[in-house]
Amino acid sequence: MPRGTRREFFAPLLTFGLTGVAIAWGARVDGAQGGLDKFLVPAPPCKDDLTPAVPVGADYRVGAPLRKTLSAPGTRMTLSGYVSGLTCGRIKGARLDFWQADSSGRTDATGFRLRAAVLTGPDGRYAIETIVPGSEGGRARHLGVRVEPSGKKALTTLLFFPNDAAATTDKQFNKSLVMKPVSGAANSYTFDFLLDA
């Protein structure tokens, strides 16, 4: 009896293996049970765009105190949201540094007035209460933010307010950095950060 080649020997095994993967995938898609999930590859990365970085110059200062409320004269506002990594996983323990102008458009250059840091919770959520900033030199009103997951590269950016007429002339304005109003809550906004992490 003639001896077969290695290709002839392995071809059926390869076919069987690929068929098994296809069956397992089909079972997952159809919602079938049977413990096949552990053989499947993880879900692909999400399709959302990464949060863009914005150079903010010397406005950022290291060492802002951890606090969830900033007090100053002005209209109160809240901001909350989530920090996630590129694979759509929520990031706990990320540090978010916030800084902003007061209601007159002035930013504290020497101390930590209207500067704070918050940490994301186990679900990747953050929240801060502050005031609506005034316009600095005719620019669009904004909040400065530096997001730093533990042991990962930090993202520095700006968050803008919706329907701000000054946005049309602000060179750093980016429509993907506009905070979303929370329905039914005055001066309450949300913004989710997606990082390359």
C-alpha cells in the first residue's frame, strides 16, 4: 500500500478544525448554549473614535487636590461620564484633572482655585460639580481635562459647551469634544472618554 504525503494526512484534520470553529461560532451567534464561549475569540475593538487631544499650553498645573465639588460664584453645573479603553472596557481608578476659568473668564495661574482631580469608580464613571466658566479672551467656553489611567499614557484635551457662538472662531474647537446636555436636568452635561489604552 503506497504511503500518503503529509499534506494528505493533515488536510482532513485541518478541515475538521475549521468546521468545528464555524459550528462554535454559529452556535454563539444563534444564542445556543453548551459551553462553546470559551473557545471563541474576544469581541473586536469598538468602532468609536478616540477622544482627540488638544494642546492646552501652560494652563494645566500638577497637584490639583482630589475633590468632586468646586465652589465659586457663578451658575452651578455638573459633568459626568465614563472613561473607557480602546477595547471598550471601562477603566477604574483613572485620574481626571479639571481646570477652568471663573465666571468672568479668568483662570487662576498661581493656586488651585477652580482646579480639581477626581478618580473613576469601579465602573469607570466620574462626576464633578463646578460652575459654568466665562469666556477667556473671546474664546469658546471650555473645561480643561487631563485623563490619566494608572500606568498608561495621559490624554490632555478640552471640553466645550453646546451652542456656543464663539466656537466658530475658536481655533481649538472640535465638535467631537462638545459635552452633551442631560435631558431634564438644567446645566448638567455628560461626556465619555475613549482612550488608546
